[in-house]
Amino acid sequence: MKYGTLILHNGHELDPHTGALSIPIYQVSTFHQHDIDNLGKYGYSRSANPTREAFENTLAVLENGTHGYAFSSGMAAISSSLAILDQGDHVVATEDIYGGSYRILTCFFNKFGLTTTFVDMTKLENLEEAIRPNTRAVLMETPSNPLLKITDIVGVVGIARKHGLLTMIDNTFMSPYFLRPLDLGVDIVIHSATKFLGGHSDVLGGAVITKSEELASRIYFVQYGFGAVLGPQDCWLLLRGIKTLRARMELQQQSAMEIALWLKRQSWVSSVYYPGLSDHPGHEIVKSQAAGFGAVLSFETDTLERAKRIMKQVKLWSVAVSLGGVESILSYPVKMSHATVPPSERERLGITDNLIRLSVGLEDADDLIQDLDPNH
Ligand SMILES: Cc1ncc(COP(=O)(O)O)c(C=O)c1O
């Protein structure tokens, strides 16, 4: 079966009790037990809920894993994955990772003795050099945020395995439609389902997928114990969003490419970061490991005034945090996703005041281009 079909027919699309083509929203916290000596499959919605289960199983299939877990946000999914590690453990993470992930590692997990070294993961030797005797995990994000740097996933997995490290990846930008990291040997895939999986800017959610029984039980322990589970209504919205994942990803990517090529031709644009461009340093790697380039790109204007003018003039683009919706979103990393990263660190990473990130939606690309054009 081809992937586009699998999105809609994966064994979890029908309500097993009624045959309904939309999984009902089991808006319930607890379940009656008919036989106290033989408890039913469902006991309490924090441990399991049929709507959540349908969403979790769907994602497990789409990521080619065996176990999926849904969380109340992408950050809850990332935090709960990191919570399977122990006090004293060390993590190596992509340096221009999502700002929230940077914050939780440097301002929260550090309090419990989990330390992190951030490296430019595009150079595998940086990862090798950062590994210490107490390193236990590598956390990747590719394309990275907001500069769209590409990590060689197979290269990282090779190094991690040599040193006995767990590999985790934030696959939010690509979605399983374009990238399935478990197939490349990654241990744990994490999503902010708020973005492309949901696709409509109307729900927060997160997910973790693995194909290891042992890791699954450690993640489930945190999901159930910590309790940052996703509610049934939100699971339903995500199940509904996933049905159109292929159509959205294809069209949004096509427009992202058109916009990236247009930006490249503008004299007031100093850099364009989009892995789909043939001169992007990670272009060949992304082609070898993924089926597409995604619909997020960023660019730098020649002056701060011009960046501000664009953010003020746009009428079709929302100026907002987040990405992955059917509506195009323009965001300003220094004041939004990366506001918590210290200015000196941002400067070192190349996240400048003139940098604008675009999440391309389903509007006509010509209209989006006209709306962005400061000369229009
Ligand atoms: C790559 C990435 N990972 C994780 C998150 C966090 O997800 P959420 O906002 O659903 O908690 C975001 C949010 O922007 C993100 O862009």
C-alpha cells in the first residue's frame, strides 16, 4: 500500500464498535468495570482512552513504529521523552533547536542533574567530540529551527550506536509524510502535533513514537505517571487533520519552493534558508533521507527596517508564532520562538534581527509573494 493510502487506511480509521468513519470523541474520565476480577481494557482516561488510542496507533503506523503516545503539547512530548533519562545523564542536542526545547533543557532539566551540550549537528565530528562517559542520548532536530540546517540522521545514528546512546528526533518540521526517522535507525520520534499533523492552527498536541518495547514502557510510565496526556477532543481534531496530511504537505511544499526561489531573486534579501534549494548545504543529505523538504523556510533582509516593514505590511500572512497550518504564518524568531535564547548565543547561531521565518500554507503562492514584496 502506498503511503498516501496508509494515511487514510491504517487499521485505526474506523470505530471498532459501530463502524463509524470518524472515531467518536470518548469524552470520559473513567470506565465502569463489569468484573472486578477481570478489569476491562479501559480503566481511567489518563491510562488509556479509545480516541487517544486511535490517534496514538495511527501515528505509530505512519511513523512505521509500534507504539505511539499522545501528549498535551509538543513540549509535553519532548519533556516526557527527556524524563526517561536519569539524574547525572548528559545529552548532546542540536544547537539551533526549538527555543522551548533549549529552555527546558537549560532551565529545568539541569536542576535535576541532566546536563546538555549543544552542538552544530551538521558536522558529525562535533557530536563525537561532545560525547562524555555519562552521555546517554542525542536529541536532533532536522531541519533545525529557524535556520533549516540539515543533520545527517544515519551518520548520527551510527555514532550513537557506537557509544551506546539513545537517539531522539523532533520530526515536527517534516512530519512522517516526508521523513520517517525510525526507518533510519532513530529510537524515539517526537512531534509537536500542533503543527503539520493537526494542520489547522486549532489544537495543541504532542506525540512520541518508538518501535522498541523497552523504550515504549519507559515512555508510557512517564505519560501515565506524569500525566501530560492529550484530551479526547484534541485527539479527534488531530485524527481529522491527519487525513489531509498528504494533500497539505504536497501543496504547501510546492508553494514554499516557489517563494524560496522568488526570495533568491530579490536584491533586498541577503540569505534564503530552504533545504529544497539546490545550493542549500544540506540539500543532498535531505534528499537521501527524506521524501521532501517541508514548507518552512527563513530569509534575511538587508536591513532591520525592511524586515519590520514586511511584518507590518502583510495582510495574508499572519504574524504569529507557530507553523504548519493551512494559513501562512510569518514569524520573527528573535522575538518569538528564540526569545529565550540569550542574545549572544542567538548572534553566534546566526539568528539575526533581520531573520524572518515563513510557514507556507495553502493560499495561492502568487498572492503570498505579492503580499511579502516590500516593493509592491
Ligand atoms: C520544532 C518544534 N518542536 C516543538 C515545539 C513545541 O510544540 P508545542 O507548541 O506543541 O508545545 C515547537 C513549537 O513551535 C516546534 O516548532
